[in-house]
Amino acid sequence: MELEVDLGGIFLHNGTYDYDTDYTYEDELESRGAAAVLIPLLFSIVLAFGVLGHTLVMVFLGLKRQSWSISDIFVLHLGLTDVILLITQPFWAAQTALRLGWCCGVFWCRINGALFNISFYCGMLQLLCIAGERYLNIIRSVQLFTQKKPWLTHIVCLVIWLVSILLSIPDWVSMLYIQEKNMDGENLCSCFANIYRSKWQIPARVIHHVTFLLPVILLTIFFYYILKQIQDSAKACERLRSMKLILVLALVFFLCWTPYNISLIIDTWKSRSKTYVPGKMTLLATLALACVHACLRPLIYFGLCEKFREKTLAAAKCGLEDLNGDLWDLGVGSENMPDQSSNPEEMKQINSMGQQSDKV
């Protein structure tokens, strides 16, 4: 009697098993726990407050468009970066809440990631531009933006948008590598985790990290010299008040975006290993904190800008009033530099007294 053993089922199967695409990481999906509820809730709150706040800001800007100041122009473009970030909120919320992850298809995964990065680059560069203008005005006595040439401010802001789009090109190219093979049924396990899985991962990440770290260094230098100059001046309190808004805007931006960038740096470092599996929930949690920034700027304006707060409360009570004048106290493009006297008559008297003493 011969014993026949059929091994064809083992040795004839020569296919490969792709753990990146075929394995859905069930343990991670089941371990979401409270995050699957809290993170979408956070996104929803940010979206509600962000839409309400930025609608109010845009209405005010629209009503005073005939008398825009330099600060109004920058507030407009800063608001647009937040609006773009708000657009991505429902998609991130859906990815976190649904058990299978991303459900909007490859196309919207690419668009969502691109908008997210453009918002980050543009917001960072605009804050750097405002702080640089303040540095030139206060330290170097250079008037970069003036009310006589508002078109220059618009051109600078448009250039910032263009640079932001160019910086995001590696992200766009990287996202083109997200194909249908990365999809489980009709759901990407994680749009966010798969965005950089291509040969463009390192260039895209390097640009992102440099665009975060270099402005941090430059802003630190700008604010150090500005605050030092203000502290040594005779009107320190008054001049510090004029810098308060930009300082708070920059601080809140970094508090919101730093955890996400740190987690991204760690992910970039660890992704060199072929066996590394990205911590999707960690990245999504820090991404959610970064997105909180999209609703904070109107709240900062309301808390620190006295004129904006007064106009908002007046509008809530009895309708809109005259909106002429600077609502934001941002200081950009101010005609009188901080080192100059705020009273022109005093300057004339001081100069005339100096000329008389020279004649004597």
C-alpha cells in the first residue's frame, strides 16, 4: 500500500503577500477606543467655531473694503489660510470615526493632503512676513508697506501663496502614487499614513521640516531684537502693546503645529526601516491639534483687538456701525515708526529748540 501525499497546494502557490496592502491592522482599528469619538468631536467643534468666527471677520472686511489698511489685507489672507484648513476638517473627522478609515476615495485623499500642506506653508510664511516687516520698521527704520501702495501688500501675499503651492509640489507628486491597490474595498485604511509612501517621501518631508524649523529660528531672532529694542525705549508699555497681537498669533500657531511636526519628524526618522508601521492614531491626534488653530484666530482678535471687539458687540446689539479705521492693532504698515514721537508738534518743537541752541 502506497501513501500518496499531495503537496501541490503548498508548493504550487508562488504568489506574494503584501502586508502593506492586504493586512488591515485589525488590532489598531479595534484599539481606537475613545479617540474614534473624541477626535471627530474636536474636528466638529473646530469647524463650527471656525466657520462662525471667520464669517464675522470676512463680513467686517467686506463692509470696509473701500478703506482697507495694510493690516486688513494681511488679516484677509491669514483668514483664507484658516478657511482652507477648515475645508479639510470633515474628511479627517470621517477617517477617524469610521472603522475602515478613509472612505472618500483616492482623489479626495490627494486634494485633502494638498490643501492641508498649502495652509500650513502659507500661514507660516505670512506670519514670518509680518514679523519681518515689524523688524525692519522698528530695528532698521525701513517702511516696507505703506498705505499709499496697498498693491505691494497684495503682490507680496500672492507671492506667498505661489511659494506655498510650489513648496507643496513634492506632496502633490507623492500623492499621485496613491493607487487603487492601497484600497481595501472602497476604503483607504488611512489616507494620512499612505500620502508619503513613495520615492518622494524624503524630499516632501525635508521641505516640510525645513519650512517649519527655519521660520521658527527667524521669528525667534526677529522677536528677540524687537522686544529688546522696545524694552530699552521710553514708551516700552505702549510699544509692547502694539506688538502684542503678532506675538500671540505666532505663539498660538507654534503651540498648535509643533506637536504635529515633532510626530512627523519622528515618523520620518523611523520610516527608514522597512518593517516600520506608521502610528496612524498618533499622527491623526497631533493633526487634530494642528487643525484647532483654524478656529483660534478670530477668538484672538476678539480678545486682544479692542476695536474689533467693540464693533462685534455693537453689531450683536443694534446693527453694524461705521467700520472705518484699523480694527486689528496689527501695526503693519503704520506710518509712524515706534522710534518716532507719536506727536508731530513735539518733534517740531524739539527740532526748533535744537536749532536755536546751535545758533547760540
